[in-house]
Amino acid sequence: MTDYTQNTNFTAKDGLPSGNPSKIVLGAEFDTEFAEIELAIASKYDNTDLADQPTAEAGVDNTSLMTPLRVEQWATANLIGGDGITLTGFSIALDVNSLTTLGDPVDGANDFIALYDASTGAMRKVAASNVGGGSGTVTQVDSGTGLTGGPITTSGTLSLDTGNTRNTDHASVSLIGGTGISATGLGDLTASRTITVDLTEYTDGFDATNLAATTEMLIQVEGTPRRMAYQDAGGRVIVETTTTRSTTVGDGNAIIVSTNASTLSYTINDDTAVPIPVGAAIVVIAQGNTVDLIADTGVTFDSVLQAGGGTATRTVLDGGTGVLVHTGSNRWALSGDIS
């Protein structure tokens, strides 16, 4: 809604001397004022904007004004009507003696109990399944597997044999026993359960000739251990749509696809600024135009175009593929469709 704000101070004109051009009242000034007034009036609610009872009870119209009576009608239609609930003005009364008894058996997941939160003064609901049992008296305790000392009907002592309460050392069967994995406290209810993984115990390297496509490796995805077949461990594809890019740590062992219609300037940063591991490779594919490979200060390119290394910019031809391999400190080998 818009409020009217006066633009011209007509009273001030009265104090100006005769002949002063600012003393003249112009029609355009009246037009400006009338336009502001018209806009302000048009933006205000009219009595026709008041919600009627059906609109109020529906509660879906976001443009109608609600009077206290209409709010009460909405509450009556949408809140009131359950057992023991009545509305007088804006006061809602609950007569618990009129409530229907909770069914038996109780649906613990879908039946709720209303509770008063004394710390906030608000009503809360709790699922019946989350309500604990009350107090009571145990009148009989018998002995069983792993228990001695019963039966007890008044008072006494039960002894627990921890040797009979272990869950068949599930961790030992399923986790323990591999290289570098050990556990303590299994099966003992008085001890901590600790599983230790010592990665230094693992054998370094492997024979790649024995790897099958379906051989799996352990990876971590957002903090959760997962397994993945070697055949699924392809390079990540990064689509570059702009005309400038510099290496990031994430570019290592990635495929950079340039799709811009203009040349992409791709700077290979110094190892100190961006520590991409030695041995990592970057594949550059030019699909929109050429890609200029620019050596940052201190970076050297090795290719058939500059034996012994150089710092000159090299270009991946449009439609071509270039491969950069990090061979040493600030040293990259280039190969492919380059000039």
C-alpha cells in the first residue's frame, strides 16, 4: 500500500513577493498532487476487501481482510469440533472429561498424547510409543542362561555371567582378523569396545596385472565408507563454459571440457599455490574453440614443440584433445592435438 506524500508546498508560495515566478501555481503541480492522491487511495483496502464467512472459513484467500468475527469463524471451522473442545470469543476450552478414551491396542506411531511444557507454557504432543511405563513392583525374578541367584520374590542378588552374554563376538567374526585390525572388550560387558585399524600394517602396492574390472576398492563418500569397482573409477568430467580458468586441486585426474565459442585461457598454476600431486594427469578437450595452456611463473612445459622444457603458451586445437601429466615440481609434460 502507498501513502500520500505532498510534493509542492503551496503555503510557501504565499510568502513570495509579487512577480516571483515561483509564486505561480501551475496546473502541472496540481496534476502531480492529484496523481499521488489517486495512487494512494487506489492502493488502500476498501470495505469490499473484507472477507465474507465462506472465504474466512476456507482460509485460502491471501488478499482479503479478516475481522475478529471472521477469525473466530475460521477457528470454529478449522480448529473446533473435536471431543471436549469449545470456543467462546477467542478462548478455547478443553474438557478432558469429554474426550474419547484412547483405543486399545494403541497405535504407538500414530496415536499422540498432549502434554503441557511448563518451561515454555506451550502444549506439546508425544507419540504413544515414546511414553515410558510407570512405576511398579517386580514380584518374581527367575534364573536363566547366564543368571544365578534366583528365584527372588522379596530381595536377593542375581549374578550375571558375562561369558554367556556375548553376541557370538560378531565383530570378531565380521571385522576382526584382517591385516591391521584388532579389537578389545568384545563380549565383556564391563569393558569398552574398541576396534583399531592400523594402516601401517597393510602391504604396500599391488600387482596391477591381477586386477579385474570388477575388483573393488574402499572409498569414503561424505564420511561414509563405500566400495567401488576399479572399472567405475573413471576421471571426473568438468565442463568449463567461461573463457578463463586456473588449475585447482580438483583438476588433478580430471577431464576439462571447454564448450565456450571463444578461446579458453587455462593457466597451470605453480605447485605452491595449487599442490596437485606429481603423477596426476589433466585431460583438456576443446569443443567450442581452442584452449590456450598458459604456464604460471615457475612452471615449465615439456613437449615435442619445446624439447628440454619451456614456458611458451601451447594451444589445444579446436576439436582436439591435450593431455598434461605432472612429472615433477612445477613440471608438466604435454601431448596431443597441440600447437
